[in-house]
Amino acid sequence: MTNLSLKQLIQTEIFIFLNNEFKDLDISINEVEVTSCKNKEDGDYASNIALKLAKKVNQNPIELSTKIQSCISNKAIKEITKIEVAGPGFINFFISTASKVLILQEIMQKKDNYGKNELGCNKNILLEFVSANPTGPLHVGHGRGAVFGDCLSNLLGFSGYNVTKEYYVNDAGKQIMILTLSVLYRYHELINESFKKFFKDFYQGDYIWDISAHLHREYGDIFFIENLENIKLDDLDQTILEVKNNLKDKFEILREESVNYIIQDINKTLVNIDVNFDNWYLESDLLKSDMLRKTLDKLESKNMIEKKEGALWFKSKDNSDDTDRVLVKSNGDHTYFLSDIAYHQAKSNRNFDVLLNVWGADHHGYVPRIKSAFHEIKKNRVSIEILLIQFANLYRGKTKLQMSTRSGQFIKLDELINEIGKDAIRFFYLMRKNDQHLDFDIELAKKKTSDNPVFYIKYAHARICSVLEQILDRKINISNSNIDFEILSLDEEIELIDKLRSFPNVLEAACKKYEPHIITNYQRELAQLFHSYYNKCNIIKSNEELRNARVYLLRCIQIVLSNSSNIIGISLPEKM
């Protein structure tokens, strides 16, 4: 009997009792919650169903839970050794050791597939994340969303979903115009050292010089404007217009080259932390299509557009927003809001079941208006989910590091990768729930002690590999056919077995909640249990029967560490 089927067995037995006892009620099996207990004193599984249904069935929760306890106890299910009613009406289930240890055989049989589930039922998910504006390199503030999105993709894939990862490239709009001008003015400084004019709102980082130098090497002086110094910078929009009129078609080349240079740099950085995208969707391609017109037509057909003050407005107040939102300005320019709605309409046309967006916490106010607009333009039954990533504060010990993108005073994600490595970055970014602030201590991430959770987990795996290597060197052949798993009776061994049994439930919970940090917490707890066990027990020098069972247990721990690490995206060494 596997861990998952034990849980289902309890759930099913409760469901059967309820349907027999309350025939007139429409009770779904999904209403019957059965969860793993954190404290072994409370048993292995617990259900709060009596508390949930007490009012509905007009019974005292303890009275109802006692009836359920009696009914299931009378069936004498061999895997269940005891059932007790606790607190205000919880039902706790205790599982026999003989049933628990069977999980070791299941882990060894399934290996890489242990923990997999079919929650996704082959549904198609379009997961959009990072999507940082291509106006500069990725900095450490972008790293959390990148790692979260990639880990979430791994988790969803492990749970039976078909996931497509997409980066939406905002390569149109005013910020891109400012980027292009920033590059152009630095380009002129390269050509003419006496040219010193630079607008305070231009992008300031060294990367602007790099792009300018690249353009000069590739194109020579073709973007040079003789009278650029005479163009006033007090009106940015007018400056953009004058430069465009001067360069004509060459301005588009300048824009594309600047954006492409940054996109290539962004992609290189992402690859360095093992984040790869299936699609890079360009906003400029969206604008070249007729998607904006189709979106406006769709919203107009739903009577969701109002014309006032010479502009077109989306009636978002009708959908619980605090005010209506502009789609097309009075000068005819579209807003970011309209292009974002059009992008989501384009996504809904691509036969996905779920559109899953990972955005920064600064988009909090943007979520309800996008959802309300999506409700009007979506195709078929596609749904939308938006997850927000809180900011990560970077520390070096007790010193908080400051960042400003526009001024160029930021820490590039590449710099962090070079200093602490890909694995530490991925794990530390996943240590907290996505909507909670995260303090990232660089010095802690570099430590080679048990204080550093990444080191602690890697060391656990290396220790297991060392034991297995010794077994191999001694030519000891261990197979499960001659192992008595019930000999694993130490409290530490039972705790480890319980922790291994809970792994599928951990993945299921993490997937349902979109919370990968549940897995990093699990890994830390598993590593801690293992190290305590390793320090207490001499595995190799145990008698043959006990040694074989313990080595088998270690192999199972190794498999679960590997499977969870694959989802998180960190590597595990064989030696340290």
C-alpha cells in the first residue's frame, strides 16, 4: 500500500460513511480533506471533515468525528493501527510500521518518477515570466522571478502539465525610444570626444557604451547626425521626433540593434542560471499585426469602450476597478494597457488551458484590470492566473545593497552568478513564498557550513554517495529481496521514512498552490534528518541485516534528494 493510496483509502472510507449516513446531502469526495501530520504524536494523517460538516449536518463535531472513527475502526484496515478523535473534532490516523517501510520499495522501483502525479491531466499551460524591459541587463532584482518561474515550470511538468515558457519582450514604447536615444548620444561621444550632451533621463549604465561601441564597429558613422548637439533636450518627445525625422529608416535599425543586443545579453544571463524559454514574443510583432484593432473591436462589441475627452476608455469601473482606463490617447497613440490586453487575447487564441503570469509585486494594482479585460476578450474556457513576486533585498552580511536601474547603479545578475554560483542563487531565491519579501545574504550563500542550506543539502548527498562507494568497493551486493525493512526501528529511521513517504504530498501541495518554496523547505528538513541520523549511526559497521536495510534507506534518500533538486534546478555532487 503506497503513501498516496493510504491517503486515498482514508479519504474514500470517510466519503463512504458520509454518503451512507447523510443520503440527502450532496457531498463530494473532494470535500474530504486528508493531510499529513507534522507532529508524530498526532498520527500520520488527519482529517477536519467533522469540523467542516458539523453545521451542515446539525451535529456536534466531536460526535460526528467519533461516528467516523467507530465506522472505520470496525473495518479493521490492516494499515491503520489506531484512530483517535482529538481537539475540537479532528480525526487522527496512525499507520503501522510494516505499511510505512513498503515505501522504500516503491521509491526504488520508481526512482526518477517517484513523486510524480497527474494533477495536470496533460493540460496546456503558457507560463510567462521575467519579461523585463529590454532597456538594460538583468539585475539581481529580476533573478527571483526568473528562478521562481523556471522552478514552477519544472514542478508543473513533473505534475502532468504541458508547459510552454514565454518571455514577453516590451520592445516598443517610450522607454525603448529613451534607450535608443541613450545609445545614439553615447555613439556620438565615441565619434566626437567634444560631444558632451546627455539628458538626465537617459539610461546611464556602462552597457550603453558597450552597445554604442558595437554599433560603431558594425555600422561605422551611418547614425551620425551633424547637428545633434543643437537639438534641445527639454522636451523628450520632441527630441525623439526630430531624431527620427533626421535618421529616417536608420532609426529603426538603431532601435532594433540596441534591443537585440540587450535581449542577447539577457538570454545569456538566463542560460547561466539554467533558465531557458520556448518562446520570445516581441511586442513589436504584436503591433505589426492587426491584434490591437481586433482587441478594440472585441471590447466594443461587448460595450466595454467609451469615447470621452477625445480618447478611448475601457470601462474598468464596471469590473470593480477604481476608475476607467485609457486604451487610445487623444493623440491616437495606444497605451501599454491596450497592447497588454491584445497580447493576452493573442495568447488565448493559442489553445492553452491556462495562462499563468509571473509579475513583480509593483504590478499589484494592474492585476484586477487585466483580469477584467481578459474576461471580455478571452477565447473558449482558457483561464488566467497571475502570481506576484515580492522584491528581494540583497545583503552582504548586515549591509543592504542599494540599486537604481536608470542611473546604472545596480548589481547585474551575472555578477551574482560569478560570485556565488547558479545553485546558491536558485535555492536562495526560492526559500520564501513568492509574495513575501526575501532577504538574500551573499555572505551566507558562500559559506561552507551547515548554516548555508545549499551546502547542507549538497553535503548530505555527498555523504550518501561516499557510503554507497564504500559498499561498492567492498563488493557488497544488496537487493531488496533479502532485506527486512521492519528492522529499521530507530526513531530517526522512522522519521526519515515518514519524510520520504510525504514527498508526493509535498509536490502535490506545491503544485496546487504554485509554491515551490515548499520543496526547498522539504529538502532542508530531509537533509537535517539525514545528517542527524548519519552522525548517530554507523551504517557500514552495522550487522549485515541492519546494514543492508540502512544502505537501502540511504539509496532512497538519495533518489528523493535528486528528484527534488531536479525540480529546484540545483546540482548534487558525489564528493565534497
